[in-house]
Amino acid sequence: MIRIVTRARLAQLEDDVRAASEHAFQTSEAAVEAFGRHARELYAVTDRAERAEAVTDEVRAMFARAVEELSEAQQELLLKDIEIRRLREELRRGPVAGDTLTVLMHRGEPHAVYASRDDAHADTGTHGLPADHVWTRCDERPAAAFTWRCEAFVYDPGSNGFHRAHPPAPRALGGAA
């Protein structure tokens, strides 16, 4: 089939092509602009998601530390509760014959009272006495002659009190009888 195209028809076709080309160009520009907007939105959403993930990781780490500290505190409270119960039972029981106390004396003056001699010795370490200090039994000199001195006291139920474990030796009073 042969078709005869007139000049007016050809001009009309050229105008249609130009209009279609212009429409295609505008549509392409709008598509590129829309793609750019969507890409920027995608980057912004991705950035927010990454920041939220970093914050979540940080909160997880803080929560793990808090749980660990809570566990340690609960263990400490449990140990303290056990010690309190033991001390209450000991207090209810009262002193028993043979129970001892150690009085740490500094230059003859009572400094502190301890449940054991080892506790008293450990305390002198906090006051400058070397940890490897060798403790010896005190001689007849008065307590004031010693910088640090430990005196043991034993509970005597007959007198309802504590008495020195090693009383000082009696001294003769210049010939008086």
C-alpha cells in the first residue's frame, strides 16, 4: 500500500513528534527528580535506622552492665544478710565461757575491740605497723611502754564479764606484807 503524505500532514506529524519528544523530556525530568527525592529519603531513613541501631547497641551494653552490677549488689546483700543473721544469733546466744575478745591498745590506751587477735593485728597494719611484724608476748612493762599492744580477754560466766587472759604478775610492795 502506498500512502501519499501531504505537506500539511507531514508538518502535523513533525509537530506531534516535537510535542511527544517534549512530553517525554518533561516526563523523564520529573522521573529523575522523583528518583532523586526518593533516593534522598532512602538515605535519610537509612541514616536514622543506623543511628537507632547504634543507640540500641549502646543501650544493650548499658543494660548488660546494669544487670551485672545488680547481680553483684544482690550477692553482696545476700552475704550481708547472712552475716547479720549470724550476728543476731550470736547476740541472742550471748557470750559463752571461753569466748575471747582482743583489745588493741595504743600507748596503753584502748584503741579498738576485736573478735580475734588476727583482726587486731590486721588493723595495726592500717596504722603503719608492717604486715610482717612478729608479735611477741609482752613482758612486765606497763602497757603505755608499747606503741601497739594486744590484750586478750576471756569470758567468765561466774563473774558475767571478760577478764584478762594473762593477768599481770603481782608485784611485791617494798616489804609490806
